[in-house]
Amino acid sequence: MLSYALLAVMVQVALSLLFIFTLDFEVRMLARKALAVLIALPVPALIARRCHDHGRSGSWAWLAVFPFVLWLVRSVLAHSAGIEARIAFDAWTWPLDVLATLASIAVLALLAIPGTRGPNRFGPDPRAQAPLPEAGPPD
């Protein structure tokens, strides 16, 4: 998960710099949001694999999807209907922001907890050391 996050940040920074010099503001904002969506697509699968390292169900990854969908709805609403519609939407959905914040904190906690040692119901421990082959007599 960490290596994917680092790679995603590097790609986003590089493309954002490219967008600054080649695109006007409106197109640049749309391109950055489209890039964010593309980068976020595999994240639930990565979180599900991390949950499996703990012996938990991958359904916990839905906690990460909720804040993302809320952001996506707001972005689409602001772009298609204008900022006034976005402000009106925010006026009655603020409790969802509290839930999204709690869900994000829960996901970060799940990612920070070390996996179980040894095999669990989802398979062997991916960090377990494979036994070294025994050395036979030289030929």
C-alpha cells in the first residue's frame, strides 16, 4: 500500500506540473479530478488485501469508498450545476462529513495495525520467511 501511495504521489505531481504548463484552468481542474479518480480506483482492493493480512473481511474497504464518493458527488455537482448548488448540498449534508471523517480515521487505523503472524483464514502470512533450501555436498 505504501509503495502504491508513493508512486501515485509521484505520478500526480509530475502530471500536475505538466498540466500547469499545457492546459488552461478549467481543463486542468477536470484533468486533475479525472486523475484522482483513476488513481483511487485500486485503493479499495489494496485496503481489502491489507484487511486480509489482519484476518478481517475485505468489506472494511467500503469505509474508504464512502468519503471518496462524497467528494466525487460534490465535485460533479460543483462542475455541472455551479458552486451555489454545491453550497446548498453542503448545507444539508454536513453530518455526512462527520461520518466521512470517522470512516477515514478508521481506515487509517486499519492500515496502521500490523498483520497477524502466521497463516489466517485468507492464506499464509505474506511476510513469512520461506525456508532456505538445504545445501548439499559440493559436486
